[in-house]
Amino acid sequence: MHLSQEQLLAVRDGDAAAADLAHVAACSACAAEVARLEAVRGALAALPMERPTHDLWPAIRARIVAESSRRHLARAGWIAAAAAAVVTVVVGVRGGLEAWHEARTAHEMKALIGQSQRLERALRSLDPSGHVVSGRTAGTIVELQDHIASIDAELANKGGQGAASPELVNLWQERVRLLDALINVEATRVAYVGL
């Protein structure tokens, strides 16, 4: 049995075990193979040292840097696009919510104006003329009418500013509440005097 390629290389390089050295000394085929391996090593060592005509590393390095920069720019572009998309969505949602809120406020104000008009018609239909009122009741009626007049002045001042606002809605709510209270006082007075 002959030595393996690894054992033969170890013999050639002087790193072989004593048994392998003894085998090569006794086996002409293995000795010839060690000699051939020695000749290949010598032939390789005799080859001239080849150098590239120019250094390729700067070009390779420049290409790596350019590719890295391109990837960073592409990543930055995607991040910028994602950020722009998020901003667009946020602005769109916010705008939609604001439009919905404005529409809701306008609808609420329109309903309050209608309710106020109905209460005014109901108040005119009571016709409390000619009935006697107590000083306390008369004071309450005048106080409610003064509050309504004050709110009407604020509505006239703020109503010329355009679109419905939460402040206008609050004024109309207060006007409806005061008209309702005035109707209750007038209706109670008419009912009481009418008995």
C-alpha cells in the first residue's frame, strides 16, 4: 500500500512521521512521487514574479465606495418618500377631520337656529298682554330678555365673520336655553293668570 498525497507532501516538506519516511525509503513509487512533488515546487519557485500592469485596488475601492453611496442615497430616497407619504396621510386625515368637524358644527348651528326660530314663534303665540304680573316675574322676564338681547348683539357681531364656529354654536345654545326659560316663565304666568 502506498502513502496518501498528504503523507507524500509531509515527506517532501520534512514533516513526515518516521514510518512514512521508512516507507518512502523502501518504496520506489512513493520515492518517485516525492521527487516529482519536489520538482513541481522547484519549478513553481523558479517562475518570475508577475505584477499587474497597474494597481486595481484604487478602482475597486472607488467602485465599492460609489456603490455604497448609491445604496445610501437610494435608502435615503425611500426614507424621504415614506416620510412624505406619512405627512400626506396625516395632512389628509387632519383635513378630513377638520372638514367633518366644520360640517358637524355648521349642521349643529343650523339646527339651533331653527330651534330658536320655533321658540320665538311659540313665545309670540302666548300673548301675555293685559295680564298682571308680579314684580319678581317681571324682573325675571326683563333679565331673560336682556340676556337674549346681549347674545343677539354678540351673534350679530360674530355672525358676520363667516363660517360656523364652536363659539357661535355656544351662543346659539345659550340663546335657545334662554328662550326656553322665557317661554316657561310666560306660559306659567299666562296659565296662572288665566285661572
